[in-house]
Amino acid sequence: MPLGVYISVPFCRTKCSYCNFASDVFSRAVFQNYVDRLCADIELAPRTAAEMGGYSERQVDSIYLGGGTPTVLECGQLERIFGAIRSNFEVAASAEVTVECAPGTLSGVMLETLRMCGVNRVSLGVQSFVDSEAAAVGRQHKRATVLEEVARLRACGIGNINIDLIAGLPHQTAESWAYSLEEVIATGVPHVSVYMLEVDDESRLGREVMAGGARYHAHFVPEDEVTADFYLEACDRLISAAVLQYEISNFAREGFASRHNLKYWTRQPYWGFGVDAHSMLRSSSVGLDAVRFASSDRLEQYINGAEVRPTGVGRGAAFEESFFLGLRLNRGVDLPEIASKFGKEALSEAHAAIHDLTEKKLIELQGNSIRLTARGRLLSNEVFERFLLAERVAG
């Protein structure tokens, strides 16, 4: 089965207040050392896989550079990363090759570099088409910048474009959210991702909201119920525009679902290289279907050679993932498939969770499958936690 390859580039021009990823603003002097370590890790992939008890295919049919903002790297550094991937893996001619970009970072030279490296899909971190909302969370672009770069991407032959939006940003109103939805539909891009603002202690904005403070415009963050309404409105309006929902946060026109991200949600093997990058490969041991491991989430430790660490193997973890990831997809979880893979006794342990969540109208039965309801998508963390408890019993 062909692999997906994910490359983490944790560098940004600015750190957005809502961001809870392992990315930040660093001196450009660090970039080259990071690229050196990345390329070394890619070359050592077969040895690392063997040490982790896994098996690494050479065939690759999806590549994804994320972060962070990969396009803050020098063009030569991006070329070197892609060169390392193609030298150490067999990349299919039809591979989906995605790079995440912040609007305003796509110079003419950068566009040409992406094209020469085989990039055929770009994900733009727009978040809002309302300039004041974008600025309030540290985004440096304006609506006009986004529209210009969409046009320039298409002109250079990259028409497979995703736009990210966030529901629940400071100062967002029903009117401004409707405007962002109208704008993203009007662009005609084939893929849209819609996320609800995460309020947790992993971001500056989240910590300030939890503390009841006013920094980072935290006192202008909409109530949870309002954000939920924004999300549901996005589902309705995008689907009406033939941008169909295929995963909790992802919508695509026919034929444009993210092939790389589908690998995560359907438990296909993938490599992750770079800070806080995770991998899941086929296991070389009898009785295990996969091995998982991750790189250090600290930039200095990663550059200085910190080894990858196992992040869980075994029947229980795979059982949990089958529900967790399957429910993210609109098609849901096939129960006979679960029983065939993990045994009827494992599925029986999940029966109470299925019954309870059905009674709460968070999931629904459709033939032999279960899937999230509209309410379940809003409360997906509660649903996933319920199945996690079932996994602890089954495992």
C-alpha cells in the first residue's frame, strides 16, 4: 500500500494568537540546521522503521508539507527537501503534493519553485475574509491578498486549492461569518476546511479566554453556542454550493477530497518527518497491525538529534482509532468490519457506548454502520471519549 509523507515545517512569520501547534517565529539562522536534520531523517527512514518494529514501503502517492508556514523557507531549502523525498522514496507520477501557505508568502519565485517541485495542491490559511478579524488574531494578509494569490496559483497551473476558515474568531458576528462563507464559495476553490475555534491552554488566546481576560481580543470571542451555529451554517451553505462535507471539518467538490488526509482517517500507513511529526507504519510483528512513533516536539531537541519515541501499539489502540477516525468521516464506521478485525467480543464491549450515544442522538445507525449526527459533530469530543472508555475495557 503506497505511503503518505508528511513534512513538518514549524516556522512562521508571526505566531497567531489561536495557534496551538508546535510552530513559532524563529531566526532564519535555524532554518538550514532544521533542513539538514529533516533530510538526514528521510535518508534513515528504513533503519528507523526497523528499529520501531515497522515496515516502510518505498512507494509514495501523497506528500504534505505543513506547519507552520513552509513557504517561509528559502526556495533552495524547499527544493532540497523535495529532492530528499524523491531520492529515498518512489513518488508516483500521479501523487497529490500539498504545501500549506500563508497568504502573502507566494512570490513569483516561490510559485515557480513549488511548480518545479511537483506541487499540485496548496492549502491557504485564510481563517477569515474580514480584514479586521484576521488582524485581530495576528494574520498579516487582507482579503485582496487571498483573491490575488488564488488567481496566481491558477495561472501557474495549481487549481487544487484549499481555504481554511475558523468559526468563533474574536469580533466574528453572524453577518461577518456569512460574508466569509460567501467569499469562499465565490472563489470557486474545490476544497474548504472549517474549524471551530479551540479554547484550551495550548494557545495564548485560549488561555486568555479561560482566564476571563481581555488580551488578544479574548472578550470578543463568541459564545460556544454561537460558534456552533456558525459551523452548522457553514455545513448548510457549502453543501448547497456543491462543496460536500466528507469529514467533520472538511468539504470538497467531487473528486477533490484530500487524498493525503484520508490516509490518516482510514488508517493507511504514513511517514512524518520533523518537529512533532507522527508516523504510522505496517507492523513487522505478528498480531500487530501498525506501529506508531513521533519526533520530539521541541525544536532544539529535534535539531540536536533527539530520537523518535513510540506512541502506542496494540489491539486496543487500533480498536480506538477505528471508531475515532471512522466517525470523523461522513460514511461512518462499518460494524461488521470492526467485528471481523477485532473480534465480536471487542465490539460487544462498545455496545453500551453505541446504545448510550444513540439515545443521546449523537450517533445514528444506518444499516450496519454508525455515523455522527449533526449534533454529534458539534460534540465529537464527547463521542470520542465515550469510545475511548470502551477501548480501555476492550484492550
